[in-house]
Amino acid sequence: MERVEAELFTDGGNDAVVRLPGRHFPGVLIQGDTLSIFQTDVAELIELCAAGDLEEARYVAGFLHADLGEKLQRYTEALEVHGIRRPF
């Protein structure tokens, strides 16, 4: 393990926007339990598609899209507040 100082652009929270040393752009810190939930949701989406349950698959995909959209919005707002251009 290496200890480093990072710049925190938002409150800590579950999707903190931070910049590590040597990086031009900040990133989003996602906690391990949240990452595991994303993986589980994507696996469910794959299973639903394979089973032909497109209605439920659309629901799960919509939920994932909205959740990731919220994280992206938080990221872009943090960059704007600190005068950093978006990397995309």
C-alpha cells in the first residue's frame, strides 16, 4: 500500500470526485460494494436478455443508465465548479 495525497472535489460520499497525483483529470471513487452491485446488475441484464425477457431487461438497463447518469452529472458539475474542462 502506498499513501498519497489526493484532491477532493466533492464531499466524500459514495461517488467522490478525486484527482490522484500525476493525473490531469479527476476520477470518480466508487466504493467496492457499489461496484459489486453494478456487476450484479449487469449480470442480471445479460441473463434477462438471454432469456428473452426484454421488458425486465429494459427496466434494469434503465436503472443502470440513470444511476450512471447521476454519477456522470455529479462529476461534470464538480469539474465545472473548479474550472476544469471535461475529458470527453
